[in-house]
Amino acid sequence: MKQPIFLSVLLLFICANVFAQSKSNLKISGKITDAATGKAVEYASVGVTDQVSNKVVNGAVTDSTGYFEVTGLSTGTFTVNIDFIGYEKKSVTNVQMGVSGKTVDLGNIALTPTVKTLAEVTVTGRAAIIENQIDKIVFNAANDVTSQAGVALDVLKKVPQVSVDIDGNVELQGNPNVRFLINGKPSSVFGNSLTDALASIPANQIKSIEAITSPGAKYDAQGTGGIINIILKDNRLQGVNGSINLAAGTRLENGSLNLNFRKNNFGLNAFFSGNKQLSSRTPSAQDRLSTNVADNTQTHLLQNGYQDFQRSGYRSGIGFDWNLSKKDNLIGAVGYNNFSNSSSGVTNISQTLLGQNGVPIAASNILRNSSSKGGIGAIDWSLNYIKKFAKDGQELNVLYSSSFGKPRASYNQVQNLASEQIPFAGTSGNTPGNDKQTNISIDYAHPIRKNFIIETGVKTVLQNISSVADIRVFQPALSQYIPDPAQSYELGYDMKIYAGYLSTTFSLFKFLNVKAGARFEHTDVKIDYPNTAIPSYNNLVPSLIFSHNFKDEQSLKLAFTRRIERAEYRDINPFMNLSDPYNITTGNPLLKPEIGNNFELGYNKSFKNGGNVYIALIERINTDDVKPYTILYPTYVIGDSTYVNVSVTNRQNIGIEYNSGVSISGSMPITSQLNLRGNLMVTQKRVVNDLLGGNVTNGTNWRFNLNATYLLPKDLVLEGFGNYSSAINTIQGKRPQQLTYNFAFRKQFYHKNASIGLTATNPFTKYISQVTTIRTGNYISKNTVLVPYRSFGVSLTYKFGKLEFKRGKEQGNDFLHSAPSGDN
């Protein structure tokens, strides 16, 4: 572990010294605006050419205020060329460098809109698939042709520093405590089942995914691992247009419809999508040996069986944006999400009681039939008012968003001796609930001068959760389930968060870019559950980022952020899932928030051919670290029922976790046809378990993925993607390694407005074997699950409608096609 970290530090040191030896730091700056409206032109290309050699020496892209700065220039005479889609090219000649200081300010440069009709002309300005920004990594899924099949989980696998296991668990920089947002807003669907929620979003509806590893003070402090923001496609072009996407396969089927309408300053969009994961059988086995310290006997438990699992969901919504004036914008949306999952199966159980000398004392063979269901229906709505002022960058943003979800979970299990047909035991549980969240925020940005901006704001988060558990126990004498009041309960959970922040972005000594801020959050929690009380608490959450941009598109940054992980609905609900009465899972309403302190030292380099590389050293320290924890009980009483030889798993505050790691990610065009993207992360984890008197667990994990895309003639694309994660020690055992891979083929036709794709996932192996071990003071368990992962699929996409080209910022930041039919 020390060697890769040492090499990375050495590389960063060498790069920094090379940059420091640059012979010149002369620069050209200016601002690009629209000659007709006076508005800033974002993302315009600025190139500087030496008038003697006629060679391009450097360039830049304008920011959100239209400002650009080209650095690393030497003395001489240059031409500055400005170009952007929908405008006439413009050149500023005879720019003399080194005559009157280090900086030449060209002031305001106005671009003239073109009047050329583009009905039959395709103009393409494609953004990079991966962008490294000061606080986040952006994966432009809409620009990745083969990302259009599957669901959000499939797209997340390609995002640098993000890992997704075969069960759908997501980690950012090795941390599973990630805050998920859709279009920058939270939703109650993520609090019930994150995997189900991510499996309900079709990949073809995703414009980009932001992995925010160093969130500033403006962001909510929730999520010690950072924030993942899923940005859905929109369309800023005039006219009526839409797209239809269909995908079918051996494991997954989905479809979606997008409709967009825009006339002048008003736009409307609507969508509907549905998906279904077909029923698949998952064989599993458990081999467990436990010790009863009271009488020094042992129990050997063997469970072999299967579960038939399926998942389905659909999403729908409608939204609008209305430019009330040149300075006022109103954005609103309402959507409905519904997803569910179900499983059923049969398990053969063999249990043997062993005496002190290992001789069998008693044995039993049991057959268990079990089933479970879960899901949520949720409605989200939001209204956003944005006010821009005369000064560039001065902005007021008021946002109201709310979400109301009805999570649901149920199970049923019945057991009978293998020699008998009549059940002797069984349990059923049903827990409907409500989850309401409301967010109200006011944000204000004020530029003091160029490169010096102050931001401030306040926010209120209100969350109310209620749940009812109806538990019934099977009575053999009556041959039916009878309500058990001792196990049934009602849960009320009310959380209020009041937050305020102040942050600033400025340049220090014209060398160092600084983004600093602090956020204060007061959390008040009330819970209506027997013998449970949670005191209110305060958190001061600082953030600090230093960065420096060198010539040739290179930068270095050092970041520190503090984050909080509050428990979600699924973590606090004390509902006991008894679908397997030997392995019970439940929630913990007494969970304290986890506090994370994250450090990152990163180097980024972008190449003229579109490639880039990012190297980061990462240190993360979590206090009150939350992890799943398992305890074995020889006897365990729930209500009026007593269970024997039972393991109970819930999430607990373990202690302190230290994570030290190095991450290397990049994208490189090898040829004009072949592009490679890869991501390597090595993490050394050290956990101090206070529940076991400070016991220390060490483990090293490394993850690697590689994506290869090859462009063939006639708009054919081939892609291969592989992902590997090594095994790692946990506080109570070992987590298994994982290897997945897939191949994709896509053909575009009809002016790239239609496409057909073929995909194959793990085509050479039907199952992925997952062996997990758990060790405690009185038992060891080996769990084997054969996950059905092989699949084949086909997808179809068609984009329709008439578009009118609209210039400037109204087009958005993604790549654009102005043709008979458009592209989101």
C-alpha cells in the first residue's frame, strides 16, 4: 500500500516543480457576450495563435459569466479567435504580449448571432464524457453512446471513483454513505430502498451524473461519502420534439417516452418510464457453527434453498420553465415514482445439537416456505425562482421542494418438519408507512469584484416518518395466523434541520484559487417509540479547497470537507424481519449521526486530443462510524415468542474508521476510433471497534474498471467494460471479491435520430458466486449466494419532432444537433 501512495506523491511533486519552472506567466483575459442581448456566452472556445508561426499556442473556454483567461503565454504578437455554435467567428489581431505588463485585458467582445438556416445542417459541439471540476467529477452519460441501455446502476459503474456491487450497493471513494439527489433535489424514494430507486431510472433519461467528492458549504452536510447528483435530460431547443426508448432482455425490460415543447420564453417537458427485472432464481446456502457458552454445547446449522426475485417500477412527471423576464426565471416540476420488489422461495434446514465432546445430541430437519415484498409510491414536487441582477454573477435563488412517499414492506414464513405436512411455526409481518420531506432554501450570490464571490443562504429540512407494524404468529392448533400485540407497534419519527452557510470564492496572490466556507446545522429529532429519546444536536461543517491552474490544462487541488451521515428510514425502523427466523434483521432507532472528515490532494491534466487523467490521494476519518453488526443469541424473545439459535443484525455506531487511499482515473483516445477509460482505487481501511473494547480490523481493497470504445464506419460503435473489486476484511468477517463485464454494440441511423443496440453481461458465466463470512465471539457463518447475472438485451431509440435552432446559453451545456430531429 505504501508504494503506490509514495509513487503518487512523487508524481504530484514532480508535476508541481515542472509547472513552477514555466518560463512565462503572461496572460490574456476578456469577456464574451451576445451582441443582440448583451448576455454572457458560456462555453465559447477561445484560441490564441502566434502570428509569426501561425501555430495555436493555448486556449480556454468561457465560464458562466462569459469570462475567459488564457495563461502560459510568452512575449510576441498573437491573434485571439473566438468561436461558438450559432455565432459568427470573431478574431482580435495584433495582440502584443510583454509590452505593457503581464496581462492584456481585451474587455468585452461581442459575438454576432448567425442568421443562417440550419434545417438540413448538423452542427455538433460535443462535451467530454468525463469532466474534472474543482469539487466534483461529471460523467456526461448522454455523450456516451452505449450508456443508453440499462438503468442508473449501470451508468454509475462507469463514473470515476464510484463503485457498484452486484447487489446494487453504491460507494463513492470507498464510502457507502452517499447522499443521492435527482436534479439537485432529495426524494423520499431514496430513503426506503436505494437499490430499487436506482434500478427504476432508465439510463437513457440520464443527461449526466455528478460525483461531488468535496461538497462546499452550500450543499447539505448529509452523506459522509459525498453527494451523487443524477441530472435528467432536458431540452432547451425551440419546437416540439421527443424520444422513445425501448429495451428488452433476458433479465431486464424497460421503456420510456420523453416529450418537450418550447416556444419563446416558455418550455414544457413530460416523461414516463417503466421497467421490470424479470424473475430469476438465486440459490443460497449457509453453514453456521455456534457455541452456547452457558452449557458449552454447539449447534451446527445448514440451510440450502433458493429465492425467486423480481423487481418493477415506473416513473412519470411534468415540468416547466418560464423566463418571466431577462432577469427572472420560474421553474416547476411534479413527478410520481413507484417501484416494488418481491421474492419467494423454499429452504431446507438441518440443525444438529453437539455435546461437549462433539457427539450429536439431537437433530432436526425442517422445510421453510417464505416470501417478502417491499416498495414505495412517492410524489415529488418543486418550485424554483431565480432572480438575476445587473451585476454579472449576482443571483437570488429560492427553492421549495417536497416529497411524500408511502413505503411498504411485508413478509411471510411458515415451517414444518420434513417428516410432516402440517406447519408447526410461522410468522407474518406487514409495515405500511408514510415518509414526508419538505425542503425550503434561499441562496444568494454576490460578486465583490472579478474572481471574488460571496455566497450565503439558509435552509429548512422537515421530515416526518410514521410506520405501523402488524405482526401475526401462526397457531398450529387453529391453522391460521393470530395477531401478536406484543410484537406489533407504531413508530413516529420527526426530524427538523435548520441550516445556514457562508462561503466565498476568490483568488489569492493571483496564483491560488480558494473556495472556503462553513455551514451550521441544528438537528432536532423526536421519536415516538417506547423507551427511546434522541437529544437535539448541532454541527459546524467547514469546507476548504485550494487549487491552482497551470498552463496546458493542468491543475492541482487540496480539499478538506466535513460531512454528516444521519440515519435513513430503513436504518431506524425497528421492524423485525423474520422471513428467516435464524437470521433476523431490524433497524436501530438509537443510531447517532456519523461524522466524516475528508481530505483530498488531487492533480488533473487534460490533453488537446480530449483525454484527461486525475490522480488523488484520499484520507477519510469517520467518528461514530455506522456499520451492520451481528450478534448471536442462544435464545431471543420477541413479544410472546422465543426463538432459538438466532443471529440479529442491525446498524450500530461502531467507533472510528480510517481510510487511506489513492485514486487514478482517466480517459485517453488511443486513435481516432479507439478510446479507453479507466479507474483504479486502492484503499487501506482501519476500523477501531469500540463495541469490542477497541478491537482493530485492517483491510486493503482495490477496485479497477476499464472501458474500451471503438468507432467503426457507418456510425457503428463497439464497447467493452470490465469491473473488478477485491475481497476485503470487515469488522466481523470478509466481504467477497467481484468481477463483472459486459459488451455492447450500437448502430445509429436516420441522421443519428434512431439507434439499435445489443448488450451482453457476463455472457460466459450464469452465476457470480458470493461467499461472505461472519465471525463473532461465539459463532462463525459462511454464506454462499449464486447471483444470476448473465443477460442479453436489445434496445431501440427514436427521436422525433421539429426543432428550431436557438443560440447561446438557452441550449444548455450538453452536445447539440440542429437537424430535422433533435438530440437531448
